Amino acid sequence: GLRFSDEVPREVIIVKDPEFDALPEDQRKIIGEKVSFRLAQRPGSYLVLEYRRLVYKRLEDQKIVTTAAPANVLEKSSTDVSLLAGMLIDKFCYHLPLYRQHQRLAQAGIQVSRTSLSNWTSRAIDLLNPIVDTQYQHQLLSKVLAMDETPIKAGRKKKGKMRQAYLWPMYGEDDEIVFRYASSRAHHYGHDWLKNYSGTLLSDGYAAYSAYASKNDQVIHAQCWSHCRRKFEQAKDNEPEASTEALALIGAMYRHEQIIRDQQLTGPEKLAYRTKHSEPVARAFWEWRDQQCHRPELLPKNPLSKALKYAQNRYASLQVFLSDPDVPIDTNHLERGLRPIPMGKKNWLFCWTEIGAERVGIIQSLLVTCKLQGIDPYIYLVDVLQRISIHPASRVIELTPREWRVRFAKNPMKSDLALAGS
């Protein structure tokens, strides 16, 4: 249950029955009211919404009617949608674990169990799952799809030991990201998420992606120059001169990419610029690579040898961006998108269950996409958590952040907290 002290701010909302209000005053009489409470949240503070539902007596037939309680996102709960959205934002955007939020509630004079916070968070995320599934299906239509994997501790392996699991982020061409949970990094998980994808798959050097592309004629595999660059960065201590040469050539390609962004080149113009400026640099890099491989003193265990081999094994994939203007030079945009996962782990450390890890993937899919789409995630969640129960299931794609921004962002649904303050 919900308990709070007298010091907790309270907003009173009078709930009227339109049908009875329409009756003439000589045909109705207010004989009392029923009071219920919901916990709401303003940014940085809490307050309680006090609902006073008027109880009417119709004098004509002495019938007593209590005004129905307003609809709530979670049935039989004492939470306003503002609190649900606030908890999700605090935990997954600002990495404030629920136990800390529980401490903050207690300091505000509000007593509620920590189990309730976990329950409310889980139920709210489960409501959002169909939206993420639809966003994922839309991503598979992307001409260029970036994919990676990031570790997460999920589920108890044995006493004092958590299982090593993974979230597999997928970044589509419409600036949407989806995190899919898997209990390991096995190849088949990546293949399962990709299904029968057709287009250009952009990834790092993990063999799962090249294996998938080799079995699918409809897939062009592009790889990341940033990961290639890291190998030469790691070889600087052993081979400073040669590594510096490699880094300078790769850096030249990146400078051309910056010019492309500054000049906002797209399509044929972008391709023409890469052909004229980036392709000669790439050709010089491969010629330099071949020269280095003929050095007799370069042993296989040398970090530079490993970097050279890494690049050569990915020659075709590293060249793809030169022939397709829609293909980025690296997966840095995806790595920026998945950053909330490793940042979160430094605060909440692990997920007690694998279901919990799946829920992390669901909510982060929407919160990160909101950021990519320039949407305030709090406003989005307050709207969507209320709208999803009344929105046609056949049009659930309209609730994805990309579509929501166009259809609902100008007039979003608000919580009763906003009504109380008006």
C-alpha cells in the first residue's frame, strides 16, 4: 500500500460525472465523495494526487452513483504514469538504481516497498514490448543495418557468480536501435535476429557476421575501419614508425568523411567525393600493407603482424563504403548508441534474472531511439504508456519514436499531474 506523511505535497483533483453534472440542480444532490490516492512525480520531486470522486444521489429515484475512477496505466496500482515514466528515466537514462530511488522516496516522507518499485517498472516495460518488436521488424527493411554485441551479467550461475550474457544492438538506417537479449555470443543468435535480412550488414570483425553473410547471397558485408585502426594503435609500442604510417593513412580517410559531413554531401555527390579523395588513400593503405608484409624481421606474434593480417582478412568488407554512399566508414554511431549499457552496468552492475535483462533491452531500445530522434523520453513515455491501451494493435508502428514524433509529439497525452497544476 501507499503511505505518506502530511509534509508530502498534495494536489486535489475533483472528478465529476458528466452525465450527472448535466442534470438540473433540483434533480441531483452531492452527498459525499470517495477519496483515492496515486503517487506522481515531478522532475526532482514527488507529490501525491488526491482524487475526490463525487458521489451523487438522484432525487428522482434515490439512486446513489459514485463517479468512476479515472483510467490508470497499471490496474490496481497507486502509481501515476508520471511516476512510471520518471522511474524508467531515472534508472535507464540517469542510471539511478531502484534502491536509490527507494531511498529518495523515503527521504521525501513516502513509504512504499522496494518490491513495488520493481513490479511497477517491470509491468510498464512489458507494456512497451510490442512497440519494440514492431521497431525491430521495421529495421530489417533497412538498406544498411549495423549490428554489434555487448556483454551484460544476467541470471545467477551459482552462489556469488552471475551468468555472462549479451545484448545484441541493431541500428537501422532510420536512426532506430533495438537491443536483443541472448544468453551467449554464439553465432546462431546473431543469425536468428537477422532472419532473412537483405541489404548491407555493417559490423566489427566478429566472425558471426561474416559467417552469416557468406551463407546469404542477398547480404553485402561491410566492416568497420575504426576497429581496424585500433589494431594498429595497439601495435604502436612495438612498431611506432610503421603504426604511425598506418594511422596517418586511416586518419586521412576520416578527415575526408568529416569534410563530407561538413558539406552535407549525400547520394551521388558523396560517392563522387569518396571516389576522388578517399579511394586513392585506401589504395595507398593497401600498398603500404603489402610492403610491410615483405619485411623479413616481422614475426607472426608481433602486434603489427596481427594488425596487418586483420586488415587483409577484411579487405573486401573494408572497401564497401567506397562503392556505396549509404554505408558509413565505421560502426561508431552504433557504439555511441549502445553506450548506456556499459554505463548502466557501472551503477546497477547486473540483472538478477534473464527476463530482467530482456527488459533492459526493451526499454533501452526506446530511450536510445528517442535520443536519436530528438525526442524528450519523459514526454514520450508519459504519452505512450497511456496511449498503448487505446491504440489499434494493427497500427502499433505509429507508437515507435520515429513515427510518434510526426504524429503525436505536438499534442502528447499528459498525466493528471499536469491537470492538477493547471
